[in-house]
Amino acid sequence: HLPSVAEWNQLISFVGTNAGSKLKEIGDDYWDVSIDVTNAFGFSARGGGSRQPTGFFNLRINGHWITSTQDVNNENQMEAIWMQSNLGIAGNQQAPKDYAGSIRCVRD
């Protein structure tokens, strides 16, 4: 199933400090900058950027993962998870529902 923000946050919390560095794929094939990246958990997150109404953006710079969580303050917004090539952290953000990003599913 498509994970919720809560499920992503559970993963990020479990991984701990610098979760982004520990979850990103090593090397520069999928990330513009690969500083202190370890992929310690074999998650191999890739910087797939996002598709917005005017085109594709931030390929290899950011990774955006769609979640099943809708923004509680705006029915036209969704919650997404992000990682950035030059940062070791991971977090969540709101995005319009007409944006597209990567998907990682959770096995039931």
C-alpha cells in the first residue's frame, strides 16, 4: 500500500539522525551531490525530482515521495516526503495534488 506520512515518519525516526543520508542510494547516478551517504539500510532512495504542471523539476537534486495523507487544512494538497542531495535529513512537506513524485510502497 501507499504509506502515510505517519509510516514514513516511523521509518525516519527508526533510522535516526541524518536519516536522508542513511536511506539514499550511494553515488552520483541518482543524486547531484552525494555527501556522507551510506545507504545503511539498503533503501536506495533516488533523487527523482517532481513533476509539476509546467514540467519536471529537480531531478537528482531532490527526491519527493507521494504519501496517502491529505493535508488536513487544504483538500487540494497532499503530504509528501522529501530528501535533498546536499542534506542528510529527510522530512515532509505539503504539495498540490497535481504534482507528481516517486512512490515507495509498503508490503502488507
